[in-house]
Amino acid sequence: MNMVRKCIKKLSSFKRVYFSSLLISLLLAVGMAGCIHNDLPYPRIPQFILQLAAEGESQPARLDSLNYKATIFLEETVDIRNVEFTRFEITEGAKADPNLLEGTYDLSTPKVVTLSLYQDYPWLITAEQEILRYLDIEGQIGETAIDVVGRRVLVRVPETADLSDLNLTAIKLGPEGITTMVPDLKPGKINLSSPLRVAVTCFERTEDWTIYVEKTELVVQTTSVDAWSQVIWAYGNGPADVRNSFQYKQKDAEDWIDVDPESVNQTQGAFSVCIPHLTPLTEYVVRSVSGKDIGNEITVTTQSTEVLPDGSFDQWWQNGRIWCPWNEGGVQFWDTGNTGAATLGQSNVVPSDDVPAGTSGKSAQLETRFVGIAGIGKLAAGSIYTGKFAKVDGTNGILDFGREWNLRPTKLRGYMKFHSEPINYANADYQNLLNRPDSCHIYIAMTDWTAPYQIRTNPKNRQLFNPNSPEVIAYGEIIRGSDTNGWMEFEIELKYRSTSRIPRYLQITCAASKYGDYFTGGAGTCLWVDDLSLSYDY
């Protein structure tokens, strides 16, 4: 019995020691917990504007997710100080301050919208609005100068003109149909012997404009000449009521060549012309003419020409499952979406022995197909483009568009063959296209990007090529939604928005499915392209 009591006593002592130690450990743990800080950083998840639209848009908004900028384009009859947004979609889970769907906004100056999720991401929202303004005087010299910032209008007339008895032929100083002027100027006789102040009212706001008239002894003037490789663009000012034109010659030639007056474009006193069929790397002299009056001479040198690299698509090599449209170890000019397609399947842009009649070598075969495993995957549209596939973003692609090019081609020529299948895959925004024939898309653009343009197909931060971007100097395209029934020759003319801006990059893209960037198209649609080349003449 004494032995039992001793054991019980020792056990009680052990329990006291054990529970005392446990209590001390718990107290220490609580104390230390009060000293521990959560130093783990919040994840950095960039937030994007995915869709943006406003009342009275003239074209879709431009979203620059790389620089967090968005630009909307407004018709001239929209009050830029009271813009109402109709669509504002952002990354799921993010919050916007302010929410653009609430109220109206003054976009006469840029607006900052902050998207937030863990961190803040400020987006700069700007608006562009072109308001057509003009004022024409009968017999004026050159084009009217309109200074929107200074609100001044300047018209030049001949020395013999009577400023107190001019004939106003057209005027518009504000948005069409909603602008009033005091005095109420209309076509007819007008006295501009002294500057005329006009109160222009629109959207219940009044601006004070001033109209000036200046006499000039200069009857006709060659204002500028832009020399390309095989064409020259000439611009001049002259009398508005006379048919003006140009003359040109090689610098060392004696005889001047008359430009056909029918090819000259004239708006009031401003006129211009494209002079084709010239020799590259040659000096030319150009001057304007108006009747017996001759303008000043401008000397320019035409640019060189350059062949489009690997436009025959005869050079290929295979890097694993990825077909590459250039010689192994050679200089790359073109690339494809094969790197992305091969993550879930095989290359969908491959060399083909099917070539146009009378040619040899290879062509590029671009196929749209569903790539994946056991029905899990996505639609991949076959495409080939000037640039480089940068990397894979999950099952999406990041591409660097463009190759350096400072010449100004006039046309893209080549051969194409196309087979269309009904669209059987479409994302949520293009469900209306289901069962319609798929369309191929070939386009060419000259841009003044400062670096290759990054294309991202991931819907969370999608950034695609926009032909209406201000960096695009020239653009041309062909879209076809029916079979060609064999090879056909095609030609795409570049439409230049400026003849003086010098390009930095050339972008050519051929895609089997026009909406492939949105994973929309018809499986089995196939486009073949071959012998692409650039023309520098008209």
C-alpha cells in the first residue's frame, strides 16, 4: 500500500511539472505571436481595361495595356466635356475609381482612372475629336490656315484683291448643325478690310475667333516635295480659281516634263500630285505652275528599293515539333504561331509543295485547327508574320510584331490559295459568327513604332494590332470569305496617311482566320501564300 501511495505522489508531481511546462510554452507562443509580422508582400497582379466605349464614338477605343492608356475617338457633335461611357469592363475582381459607367466626364483634358487589386494601377483616359473647320474665299492663294488653339483664321489673296468686297464661298468653324456664329456668316459678299471677330457658340459655350486676310505677291508656290523610291509627292499653293499643276525633270536634264493636270488634286488654292515611274537614287527638280506663273524649285533625291526577305517561303527548318520559316542558323525575318500551337499539338504553319503554276520551291500552308488533348485546348489559327514569337503565356502567345524598314513601298503582291470552313469555334463576343464561312486576312502596314510592337492574345491583358493607331503611317488589306478554287494572284495597295513621315517598321501578316486572335474560326480553314514581294511604283 505504501508503494502505491508513493507512485501516486510521484505521478501527481509529474502532472504538475508537465502542465506547468505546457502552460509556459503556450504563454511563450502567444507572446511570440504578438511579435511576428506578416512580411509576405501582396502579389502584383496588373489590372487592365478590357473594353471601353462611349456615346458618339467615331471608331473603337484604343487600349494600350502595356502603358496603361486608353483613347476614345469622338464624333464632332459630341460634347467632349460631357462624355458618357456605355461600356467599361476591367479585370475581374478589380475596383475602379472612378467607375466610368457612373455620370459623365470632361475629357477635354486627360482623366486618370485607378484600377485596384492589392496595388493601384492608374490608367490615363484621353479623347481625340476631329472637328472639320474651313473658310474659303473666291480667288484665294493657297489653303486657309486655321489655328484652333489661337482661334485664328488666315486667308491669303492676290495683291489686286479688294478686301472690302470679297466673296465668301464656304465657312464652318464648329461642329456641324449645332454651331451658331455672331455675326451669322454665310456664303456671299464680305468685308475683310480689317480683322473680323466672330463669336462661335456650341454646347452653350462661346469662343471668340478672329478672321484675317493677307495680300501676297506670290502667285504660285511649291510648298513641299516628298521623294520615295520610284514616286514623288509634290505640294503647292496657287490661285483657287485656276487649274494649277507641276513640272519636273532629272537634275541635269534641260527639258521640263509637264504633269498631267487631270492627275492633280486641288482643294481651293492647295494642290498636290503623285509623280510615278521614277528612277531610284536619282536627283529630281520639281516646281509648281499656274498658267504662265512659275513657282520655286525644290530638289530631292529618290530612295533606294529593297527586296522583301524570304517572301518565297522556300527556306524552312524544324526545331522539334516547331516548323520555322527560315534557314537553320540563318537570319530570321518571318515567324509563326507554331510555338504556341505546339504546346498542345503540332505546328499548324508548315511548308507545302503546293505552289502556283510556273513557280517552284515551297509555299507556306496556314491551317486553323483545334489543338489540345482529350478535348481540352483551344482553336489555333495558322498565321505567318514579319516579326518574332517572343514567348508563351500559358496557352496564349506574346509576339513581337514588325521588322525595321525605312522605305515606302506602294503595294504588296503575291499569290494566295484559300479554303474556308464554317466557323465552329467562337468566343463570347463572336457567337454571332458561328456557322458562317471563315475568312482569311492578309494585311501590310508601315509604322513608326520605336520598337517591335508587342502582341498579346491572353484575354486578361489582350493587346492586338490596331490599323487606326496613330503610329500606323500606311495600311492595306485583303479579306476573303470564299474558296479561291486554286491559286490566284493578289495585290494590296498601301494607303498612306502622310507622304512625309518616314517609316521605321514593316508589318505583314497572313492569317487563315481573320478572328483567330480571339480564338474564333473554322477548324480546317486553310490559307496558302507564296512569292510575296513589294512594289515601289504606282
